[in-house]
Amino acid sequence: MNQSSNSNPIPELLLENQLCFTIYACSREITKLYQPLLDKLGLTYSQYLVMLVLWEKKQCTVKELGTALYLDSGTLTPLLKRLQAAGLIVRERSQEDERKVLISPTGNGWALQDDAKCIPSLMAEGMTMEKDEFAELLGQFRSLLNRVHQANIAERM
């Protein structure tokens, strides 16, 4: 029997000490809170994120959408096909560069924005967070995301 199996747990390896697990579990729980609201709109959480980017930018390429959402085109393409089938977006080739596919909301996609505008405040209320607490936490997570995105931790092992 391995000697370490009889010893006390290593604190650094306890689940409760893993930042990745806490963020993962928190993300899942927050997504669950969104779901009833998004069900009323007929959107999945991923589709909602796509629509948020499109409402902000009005039109963007698949590559720009992927960059904004940290998703590759293989993940985005089926998502975009479903949104197009639902009549919420239009995908069309750029006239300047046919290699680029431009994505933009349809009239129905824009109309959905009106129905979705209450979601952020309902989420904040549901999580009982003050605006300044929310802003601080969001800033910390944005900073963490930027650091993680730039990190190459595997090289250190």
C-alpha cells in the first residue's frame, strides 16, 4: 500500500481549497439561477451570451464573437445555427472578405433584448448583492480572467 494513502490529507489538495472548483461550482449555480428567466425567452445560457454580444456590437464576425466569449468556432457554429433557425440572428458572408461570416440580430433578435433587459437586475436581487459589492466582485473576476488567459502554468511543472 502506498504510504501516502495512510497519511493525513494534503491541505493544498483538499477540494475546498481549490479555486477552480469554487469558481466552477459557483458558475453552475449562477447558470441555474438564470435558467428559468432564459426559458421564458426560449434561450439557453450560451445563446443568451451570444445575444448579449450581438446587442452590444450590433454585428460581428464569428471570430470576434468567439474571442468575446472565449469559444472556438466548432462550439459556436451549432449555437449560431440554432439561433438562426429560431429567427434571432442572420449569418451572411462579408462583401469585403467572403472568408468572414457576419452575425447580426434579426428584428426578432432585437425585440428579445427588450424582454431580457430585466435579467441583470433580477439576478442581482436574487443574489442579494449591493451594487458596489457586485462591481467589486466583477472587477476581481475580470482581473482573474485576464491573468488566467495569459498564464502558461503547464510550463512550470
